[in-house]
Amino acid sequence: MKKVIFAVAAIGIFAACQPKTAEVVEVVKETKTLRAGTEAELAGMALYNNNCGKCHDLPVIGEHSKERWNKVLPPMIKEAKLDAAQGANVTAYVNWQLGL
Ligand code: HEC
């Protein structure tokens, strides 16, 4: 019986230790102390604000993990028909906002 209780407790502790996406996003928000933006990052911010809210609401950067952004941003830059230089600036802006 003791062994069963131990096993159940161990599973509970293990489950509690799994990071959830929401928690990861919280960490990103809490540790974010942004330095002043570079010229590229600020140019990216303008491009982002002007182009990324056309098909859906302007995404809140801190609501997605950096892993998610790595996947989503390249196709979205294409969707927004930005050229390579503009895409690089938008990427720099998103990374800056993520505190990278
Ligand atoms: C031409 C339309 C269009 C433009 C412009 C556009 N998007 Fe999107 N976006 C979509 C569509 C459609 C979806 C949902 C379908 C999908 O996930 O592929 C989406 C989904 C997203 C998501 C959610 C993805 C997920 O599943 O977590 C994010 C974040 C995003 N877009 C960011 C951006 C950013 C940043 C830009 C500007 C560079 C942008 N979008 C410009 C069409 C667009």
C-alpha cells in the first residue's frame, strides 16, 4: 500500500514539474527589462504595427513563446509580403520584445 501511495505522489510531483506554455510565457513577461531599441528594431516595430494586424488582430508578442515565434514569423513575413531587409527588421523587433 505504501508503495502505491509513493507511486501516486511521484506521478503528481512529476506532472507538476512539466512546464506549461502559459507558464513559459509568464516567465518571458516577468524577466523582460528592455534596453532601448536599435534602429533596426525600431524600424521593425513600425513594420510590425503597420503590416501584422491586417489579417488578424495585431499579435501580442509576449503571448507566444520564442519557439512558437521561430516557427510562425517566417511564414507571416511572407504573408505580409515584406522583403528580406524588412523581414530581418521585424524579426529583430520580435526578438527584442522577447528579451533575446
Ligand atoms: C495575408 C494575411 C496575414 C498577414 C499579413 C499576417 N498574417 Fe499572421 N496569420 C494569418 C493567418 C491566416 C493565420 C492563422 C493560420 C495559421 O496559423 O497559419 C495567422 C496566424 C498568426 C499567428 C498565430 C500563429 C499560431 O498558431 O500561434 C501569429 C503570431 C501571427 N499570425 C503573426 C503575424 C505577424 C507577426 C505578421 C506580420 C509580419 C502577420 N502575422 C501577418 C495571416 C496573416
